[in-house]
Amino acid sequence: MSVAWHVAAFLAAMVAAFVFTTLVEYTVHRLMHWGFLYGRGHRRHHQSNEARTFAHDLMDYGLPALLVCWPVLLVSLPAGLGWMAGLLLYAVLAAYSHQLQHANADMVFWMASPVHHLHHVHDMGGHNFGVLVDWWDRLFHTYRGAARPRLAQSHRWRTYLAIPWR
């Protein structure tokens, strides 16, 4: 097979894995609120309204993803490596997004309203289940925006790194 096919397989699998894991994130968070998964720990997270650390979140998002990545390697090495890259990208960005929405939601520039922040601050237990993206909340009609003023200041890049890392 050609190099172009291998690159295309890698990139397609990476994008597919990223999109798939955002749907898994949405679904798992929704199941947590229905009491099916991790009920006590998730309730504690809502009561404290604090995220643990980036490293802890990375393990929470990344380890389950690693457990399901190996079957794609059986299909194709380039697709399997792309799938793994998409899962890793998702895990890093989701862990960061979770931390940022708890530490400084005004820094979330990729969403009009940081859904996880709204989920906590406005006690929206039945809405806004996304953490990294709001696509699935919008698609499944669980998105609820809330008026919140955006700070009109420019942020230095180092402020994007001011989260609990470990």
C-alpha cells in the first residue's frame, strides 16, 4: 500500500477516535448523573465543585481509552496508531479542559459557553454533560447556555497553564 494510504488511514482513525471519545465522555457523564456509574465519587465532585488534578484526570480519561485501542491495531497498523493518537489527544485535551473550566472558565475560548463550568455553577445536573466539547449536548438537546460576562482582557499564554497539574 502507498504512503498516502497509510497517512490517510492514520489521520482518519485519529479524527474518528477523537470524535468517538467525545461521545463516550458525554455518555459516561450522563450515566453518572443517572446513578449508573461512579455515583458517590461524582456526587463528591459536584459538592466540592473542584477538579482533582490534571494528572489524575489524564489517568481517568486516558486509561480506559488505552484499554479499547488495541483492536484497531489488529485491523491496520497505521489506523491503529492513528486511533491511539486520537485517544491520547482527546485524553490530554479533556483533562486540561476539565481543569480549566474549574480553575478559570473565562479562559475557555473554544466554546461560546464552557458547558462543564455551567453544569457545576448553575446546578445543571440534567444538562451540559460535555467537558471538552458541546457538540453532543447540542445534538441531544441537553445544552443549556447561561448569560455570563466574558472578561474583556487579553490573557497571557502562561495563564492558560495555571491549573493544578499534579
